[in-house]
Amino acid sequence: MSQIRIFKFGGASVKNAEAVKNVAEIIRNYRGNDYLVVVISAMGKTTNALEVLVQKGYKKEDFSKELDELRNYHYQIIHELFQNSLDIRKEIDEVFEEIRIILSTVAQHEEYNFIYDQVVCQGEILSTKIVSSYLNSIGIKTEYKDARGLVRTDNTYREGKVNWNITEYLIKQNIEPIFTEGNQAIVVTQGFIGKSSEGHSTTLGREGSDYTAAIFAYSLNASDVTIWKDVPGVLNADPKYFADAQLLPQLSYYDAIELTYYGATVIHPKTMKPLQNKHIALRVKSFIHPANPGTVINDKEPLAVIPSFIFKVNQSLISISPKDFSFIMEENLSEIFALLAKYRVKVNLMQHSALSFQVCVDFDEQKITPLLMDLERNFVIEHKTNLELITVRNYNQATVERLLKEKELLVEQKNSHTIRLVVENK
Ligand code: ASP
Ligand code: MG
């Protein structure tokens, strides 16, 4: 019996023609006899480029240079992939014309986030059209599906909330009939994008393609999801900060949820929950060394307990105390939280003592400056910047001491598994 499997390929895995050919090899070699849904992100840094286009179009600035660059980038990939690129080139031209029209006709009253989604979703449309046509051209039969007809969201543009009932229905209805005995076609669809009930394109939040893979897996009761990445799997630290980062061969869903919640960026945090609910394994594997085992995330508890390190840099520590030196009370806290919510400042860690309340947040000047101005009306504020927030899961004293060398410890929080440290480099 064939099972349904989901493969997800991110931007780096389709960033040029050679990378797309590698994706085709992986599909050929690793799908086995199973039914396959392939979820693909925009090519390389396309999403960032589209964000720039939206900013320019919204401000009525000339965006033609950036649009040409992005078009040429896609042309180059097509040129290297196809002997006869006429048809695919026509399709790509249509998408770019659509982008140009949307950006040229932005009206004053239109919401930025709305325009953003109408334009930025096109990155995934471009990549899936190219990859799907390429796979067909080399004999891997595909069914191209527009995810906007399958993933239904509300109209929170740039952060669409998935309507699970409708989405599950639409995915089952549209995908299951393709997977019939004897049909070898694989489904190719977009990560990250959906459609509101009003019929407008939406996006699920940056890096949301992993989440899309989980949505398809959940809806189709898939046997597993594989996220193909440019790293060997889930590591116990970001190799950017840690020379001897180690591969974690297996993790529980709970571990993976915590790691991503605390800031590990290897998988989108929303990905795990739907998979956990249906006991669907999540594999993270290298598209550079596809034969290597990578990491599997499932119901089991890991055999070995390996400490994991999550670094968040560019952190601010804001200490807030009442002006009259009284204690911090519930009324103060609710005022502080209201202001944090007002400026959409996400709290990475908080600590409450008798005389002050401290929050550690990402330093985003645009948000922090007005927040501090507002807080200063009723509180005495101390603000430290350029800090690091380090989270260690499965910590031991030796690892913590090593971390704190040449650093000044400002806040420490721990429970039996996890220690969190706000530090300043000496
Ligand atoms: N292309 C989108 C982004 O770069 C979605 C994704 O890559 O998952 O954020
Ligand atoms: Mg991406």
C-alpha cells in the first residue's frame, strides 16, 4: 500500500538551476513508491526582493529596476533548465505583469499588508511553476496545484490564520483523487500562501512553508513530512555561534516545540503541533547529503540527553519601576502589558521582583523608542541594549560556566530542564 508523504523544499534548495536539478534527483531517489506532495518556497531570496518591491510601490517610487532584476534572476534559471523555454517563459511573464499591475495601481486607501500579500505570494507561484514544468520536462509527472485554492485563511494579511475545517476539506477533495493506483504523478504546490474567504491571497507569516507542509500532512493523514535543508538536520546550536554544533538524531515533538519557541530557526514553530496531533513524523534532512539520516521528530523520548543552545542576539533589557518607589503591583503590570501589546513588542523573557519588572525583548528601534517614551510617563526606566539571550535545554553546570566566560550575567532563570541567561559581553 502506498502512503502519502510530504516533501518541503525551502528557498535555498531552489536558488539556482543546479539546485533545482538536485531537487529533482532527490524526488526521483527518495519518494519510493509513495504518493508525494511537494511543497516549495520562493527561489533564493525572492521573498525579500518582493518585500522591497512592495515598499517602493506603496510609496509610489519607481520599482522598475528591482522588478527587472527579479525577472532576470528567474529568466536565468529557466534558461539553464529548459531546452525549449518558450512556454514557461510566457507563464513567468504573466506573473511579472500581474506584479507590475498590482504595484502600479496601489490606491491610497489600500492597506499595506493587503498589498504585501497580493504581491509577495507571487514568489511561490513563480518557483512552483518553474519546478513543476522542469520535473515534467525530465519525465517526473506532476500535478500543479495552486495552494490558494486549498489553504483557507482569515483576512489577517501577512499572518493568515488557517481555517482548519475548510482547509482539510479542500485538500482532501482536491488531492485525494489524484492519488489513485497506477497514477505516478506527484503534486507540486506552494508553501506559505493561502486565500481568504473573500478570495484574496494571504500569506502565513515569513518562513511559513514548513507550516504549509504540516497542514497538508495533517489533512491527508500523511505518513511523514521531510523538510530538506542546507543543514544536516536539527543541530544542538546554531553553527554561526558554535563551532562544534552537534546533530540531534531524534527529538520529541515537545523538545522541538520548545527549541523553536525559544528561538531555534531551523523549523517554523507552528509546524509541530498539527503533526503531533496525528503522530506524523517530521524529518529534517540535508539536500546536500540526502543519504544522511538527518533528524527525526516523533512521539518517542530521545535516548541521549544532549544540551542544546539557542542564542538570540541584539536583545534589550528594559527594567521598569514605579516613580514613587512603591512596589510593582497588578495595576502597574496591566499598564505595562497594554503598552507592550500596543507597540507589538514580543517579550522573550520577563522577571518580576518587588521593586521592578524586567522584560527582555528584540531590539527593534522603531518599536522600542515609542514604547520607552510612553513607559517613562509613569515609570522609571532603565534600558540596556546589545545583550544576548541564551537558552540552554538539558543544561548542566559545566556548560553554563563555559558560556558565562567573559560575559556579565544580568538575568538568570531556570527550571529542571532549561536555563535562560541574559548576558552582556565584557
Ligand atoms: N518564501 C517565504 C519566506 O521566505 C516562505 C518560506 O520560505 O517559508 O519567508
Ligand atoms: Mg524562504
